[in-house]
Amino acid sequence: MKYCNYPAVIITLVFLLTIGCQEVHQQKALASPLTGTWRLLTGTIIQGKDTTVTNYTINQELIKIITDTHFAFLRHDLGKDSTTIFVSGGGRCKIDDQHYTEHLDFCNYRAWENNTFEFEYKIIGDTLTTIGTEKVEALGINQLNIEQYARVK
């Protein structure tokens, strides 16, 4: 019969589990509060003297998925007629305490690809607000974009 030191084995297992749990907790603590899935509620575009406010909860839906390194967005209308709309894009992103930068690598509107957009962001509860200037020289676009999102749980 082989000798087994059960107390030592149990102590070792508890120690290893504790270290593993601490590493998972530290990884979660390092994740930005911006990471997750967000549903766009409203978008405000200010271009020169013109302001357009869009309510994205009426007849359409847009979600944005943000990780620490990448983002993607998907938008579609809720209709079923010949005017259906589907918009998608994504790419790399960089996040710090107040700024969120997107580099749009993929977009079904190809003229928007390979552009970088910087936003300031603020999170209050489960609401995310972003504000930044979008410039796409090839399209003559230079506009202020203010968006408000709700966290998807």
C-alpha cells in the first residue's frame, strides 16, 4: 500500500485553485469597462449647421461589440420589404480611460474602410456616450458624431 499525504495534497490543490482564481480576477480587472456588447439608442450627426438625430430603436437595430483590441457593428432594419438595410463593419480599436479609437478595417460601405475615428467616451451605469469627429476625405465627410448606447446584458 502506497502512502499518500492527503493533507499536503489538499493544501496544494487549494493553493493552486486560489492562484488560478486570482489570475482570472486580475484579467477581468484589466478589461476596460467599454468592452462588451452595446445597443445603439440614438445618434446625432452635426455637419456644419445641420443636425440630424436618429432614434435607432424605431424600425432598426444596431449593436456594437467591443473587445480590448477589436470592434464590430451590425445594423439592420426591422422591415421585410424591398427597402431592407444591412450595414456592418469592424476592425481594430484602442481604449484608454477617456478615449476610444476605431480603425475601420472592414465595412460594407468600402469608402469608409481604412479610416481612423477617435471618440471620447463616458459610461454612467449601463449607458455609454461617445463623441468624436468623423472625417472621410474621399467622401467629403467631416461631421461630429454623438452616440448613446445601452449595455446588452
